Amino acid sequence: MAKKCPCGTGTSYGECCGRLHRGEAAARTAEELMRSRFSAFAVRDEAYLLKSWHPATRPEHVDTDPGTRWTRLEIVRTEDGGPGDDRGIVEFRAHYTAGGQDGVMHEISRFVRHDGAWVYVRGKVA
């Protein structure tokens, strides 16, 4: 049985975010990119996180904490970010477990198209 994608769509990781992580497809919307980035944190794909980050705001490296397990993504709202848009906002809650404690990170993230592809610009913790 195929492993479910961490992003919460209910489909398999390989058919959902895995294909984006492998470079076989590109995110069609800002929400799809947000979901793929959450999954990249869940599977600790630091290369994908950097690749999907806007070059103007991208850090030199991303350290995923092996002590943090990302458990569920909840999309609160989206603003623009569709196939015909150049900008978008995705507000989400990322649920996790760290040090035996459950937590939630609530963020409003901004995305833009850069060289034709959706990229993460920055987020504001809400």
C-alpha cells in the first residue's frame, strides 16, 4: 500500500508531492507549492525547500530538525495564487510533534511566480 502524502490530499506521496520533489512536475498554484513545501519539511527534503524559495529571500541552507515530526497541514485560506496569477497568499496551520509535545505553527505565506514557477517569498507567523 502506497504511503499517503503528508500534505493531506489523501493521495499517495509518490503521486502527489513526491513528483514535485523529484522535479517531474511543477506546482500549478501557490497552495500546491505550499503543500509540497510542508511535505518537504515532513520528509526532510532540504534541497527542494531551497529550490522552491525565491532567490532574494532564500537562506544559504535549511536545517530540518530531526526531533520535529510534521503531522498535519491545515489550509486556512488562500488569496489569489491560481494558475493565472503571479502572486498569492496561503494561510495555514502546520501541526507537529516535538519533544513529546504537540504544537501548531500558524503562518501567512507569500508566493510569487519567478521564471515561470511558483516560489515561496516569506511568511509571517500569525
